[in-house]
Amino acid sequence: MSRKVVEIAERRLSLSNLEKDLYPSYGFTKAHVLEYYGRIAGFILPHLQDRALTLKRYPEGVEKAFFFEKRCPSHHPAWAKTAEIRGDNGERMTVCLVNDLETLIWVANLASLELHVPLARAGSPETPDSLVFDLDPGEQADILHCARVALILRDLLSRLRLTTYVKTSGQKGLHVYVPLNCKETTFEDTKTFSKAVAVIMQKNYPDLVTAKMAKEHRKAKVFINWSQNDASKTMICVYSLRAREKPTVSFPLAWGELENLAGRRDPEKFQIIHAEAIHRAETMGDLFREVLVKKQRLPHL
């Protein structure tokens, strides 16, 4: 096993198997993964800050078996920040907090290609910072259908005086975020609101949208997964890599760009890979920065 010792912020890290091809069809090694996360760190870290990380690890690459890890590995460095939270069964567990570059690189070195985080911070696990509409295309639907739904959602929520932000999932769908950042908001509030909106959308666009989870209802439609608004659920972090054939990224889009992409009718144009993600972030800044600070209250429907 090849190893390389590096120093980041006066912390010594032993990086292993840098030559391992984690995206074999694309030729993207662990060294490339570490380079990506090192360069995108300034953009992704604010969105990981103080959130219980769920690692999705691909030790043999994206074409082989993976596993989720909610507990922070017992061999984590002493300097890595952790938090104690309650798991789904009520049991206390220690989770990783990725609050700095050195921890981000340590996590990436574990071949955790994907970084999943809850909608609440570890210190306030019952208070979601945002509400999310997870748009998931069913069979015979694609990201173009999701774009249409996202734009309708944007206009509907705008009439309710709610500002929204959109990102690609890095896979087939889109995520529409409604920042809240209010201490009074609960997951019961966000789940009730998101389900009500999903049902309204289903009623008004029955050939395009479903609010029903069962897969038989999703054919040629977009499922608005309102159930993601739950303390036990996680979302792929913005700027995280995805474990697909190519190293695609969950990436924020301006609404105007989403309109243009929808008009071009090419689903592939929505897929942003690592190099483009870095270039766009460095050129345009963090299009999702307002999600962390913008304060909004959900209206009663």
C-alpha cells in the first residue's frame, strides 16, 4: 500500500493508495478526488459546517460495493471535531463534523466520495435550516421534467414571498431549497408544508407531478419527495462528488441558467463534472451562499 504524508494546517495526514482508480471508466484516481476536494474546500466547507456527516465510501471505486457510515470511524484523528447525537433508534452515537480542510481531506482519503448531511446542524438537530423539494424523475421522465417542475415551484413559492435556490443532484434530479434559518421552525413544519405543496402540484399538474412515493405512480412523472424534510434524513451536500461513471458534482445553478438549460432540451448539459465545478465556483462564487443565511418564515397554507 503506497502512502504519502502531508501537512495541512500543522496537522500530519497519511494519504494512502493515491493511484487507485476510483472512477475506472473515466480515469479519476484517489489523488484526483483529494485534489478536487482540496480546491473546492472554500465553497463546500460552509455547507458542511457543524453538520453530522454520513460517509458513503467506495474503497474499490464506483463500480464496486459501497457502504454508508453514520458513526465517525473509531480511528478518526484526535483533532477531528465530532458531536454526540441520537440515532434513529434513540441510541447516542458519535458523528464526524467536517469543519476544516484537514478533516475534509481525511474523509476523502477514506474514499468517501459522496458527503451527505442533514438539513439541521448537530447542535440543533430538530431545527432545519432549510426546506427542500427533492425532485426525482420516474421511469420515462428525466431532468428536463425536473427542470419544468422546479421552475413552477419557484414561481409558486415566489407568490408566497419565499426565495428559492436550485442545485443539481449530480445524478438524475434537482433539489430546490427554501432557506429558513429561524430557530422556531421544526421538521414537522417543513414536512407539512412541503407535502401540502407537493399535493397541490400533483392536483394542478397531474401529468407531470406525483406526491406519492410508490414507484407505480412515478412513471413519466416527477416525484416531489417531500419526506426528505425529516430529522433522520440526509441530502447530498452541495459541491459533493457523486459516485457515477463520471465524477459529477451536485452543483448550484442560477434560475436563469436553469431556464436556458431547460430550453436546450439536452439532459446531459445539466451534468457538471469536477473540473467545470471548480472553474465555475472560482469564477462565479458560491451561488448557494444565501441558503446559509437568508431568513424566511413559512406561511400557513
